[in-house]
Amino acid sequence: MSHYSTITIIGLGLIGSSLARIIKSAKLADHLILTDNDPQVLAKATELGLGGQVESDIKRAVSDADLVVMAIPVGAMAKATAQIAPSLKPGVVITDTGSTKDSVINDITPNLPLDAVFIPSHPIAGTEYSGPEAGFESLFKERYWIVIPNKANAADLEQFIGFLRATGAIVETMDSAYHDKVLAITSHLPHLIAYTIVGTAFDLEKDLQNDVIRFSASGFRDFTRIASSDPIMWRDVFINNADAVLEMLQRFNEDLSYLQRAIRWQESDKLEELFTRTRDIRKRIKDAGQLDQ
């Protein structure tokens, strides 16, 4: 079963607006309610016809919901949960789409009523763009959506996973600590490196900075794409997944020192061996169907 009677989406950025589009298209709910704390975002959602009822009052938005999706920055989870908790009906399923899981569980759980069912989740899908106009219906198609079972009963978990699969996503379950460690290396650290490299280029002397922009090669352009992602969202990710990010950053610094020594001492065999291994990783990602088309 993949259908809910009433679904409320809190937060209408890239993820929330994309989810609204597929719910509307695939008829995954009888009633869809959309809410956001930014009046301009609500106006844009209405203009775009994302479907359902656009509601400015977050408490009214969730009062009849069978599934509430919190598609907001991880740093805003605790406050939003405290706001909606008194208005939630018994047995409602709550999920989030945040890129950290331990911190979100710690922020949301104490604020929820005991009869609410919290199933943390995270779609491994996105672009550098944000806002309701950035969303599109196929965002989740053949992309992984991680689910943390979090003691949910079998029936609620089965319905929720069925709903996610109906969006086109590939669903995997794992525990929250493992999720945070995996995402630290596959998502969070690459963003941190991109922000740093682009920041270094920006800080160069003016003449060189201008030529960096004029003569940007594809590698640097890829970094600028990543570094143009939502700064509020990524600020919250790094603050809330600090331990895992710092652990992976330490590993990265050690590997970078190894590479630095190999270049300094002209150890071409070590460089070639590393570059060969990394090509294999790219091939495995392609074989898994996780490269953007």
C-alpha cells in the first residue's frame, strides 16, 4: 500500500516541491496540504500549481494529516516539531528529508506526542538549485531514499516504504549512525571541499581571480556547481553532523598529505596507483545507475 488519505509537506524547496509534484501526478494522496514559513514561497507554490491546499498556518496544515513530511533544514527541525506537536492527530506518521539522522532524531523525538510514529528518512537526490520553482517530478526516480526504521511497527513501515517506492525511489534501510558516516564521505565532505576550493579562488588577487573565472576548466566548474548549493541547509548539515564530518576530514587530510609527499618526491607510481583506483570507483557508480544523465 502506497497511498495516504492526507499528506502535509512542510517546506517547499527543491525536495518538498518535487515531492508535491509526484504526489499530485501519481495520486499518492486524496488530500495534499503544502506549507512554508515564507509567504513568498507560498505564493510561488500557488502560482506554480503544485497541487493541493496551500496553508500559511503550520498547525492547521498538519491537523488532519496521516503523513507529515518535514522537508526543511535540519537546524529547523526541533522548532518546527514543537510547533506542530499539539495539532497532530493520533497515529500520524512523521518523516523528514534531512541529510543528518542522529541529530534529527534527537531534535524531533522529545517534541513528538507518544502516539506519533516517527520514521526518519533521507532522499539521496538533489541539485544545486533551491526553491519551489527548482523542483521536478522525476527528482527521486531511481535514486536511493534511505529509511531509518526507528522502532516503527511493521504496518506503518511497510506503507511508508511503499509510498516512497511509488515516487520512483529505491528504498534502503539502515541505522542512523551508519547513515551519518556514509553521507559524511559521499556528500558532506565533497561539499566542504567544494566550498573551500571556490572560496580560495575568490580570495586570490584580483587579476588572477578574474582569470580563474575566465578560464575555468570543467573540474573547477563542477566545484562551483556544488558550492552554489543552499548555504543555510549546508551550514546546518555541518553543525549537526560534526563528529562524522570531522572523522572523514581527518582521513582526507591524511590522504592529502600522502599525495603531497608523492608529488614532492616525484613518486609517479604512487600517483598512478591512486588515480587508477579512483577511476574504478567512478565506473562502479556508473554501473549502479547513480550518475546523472
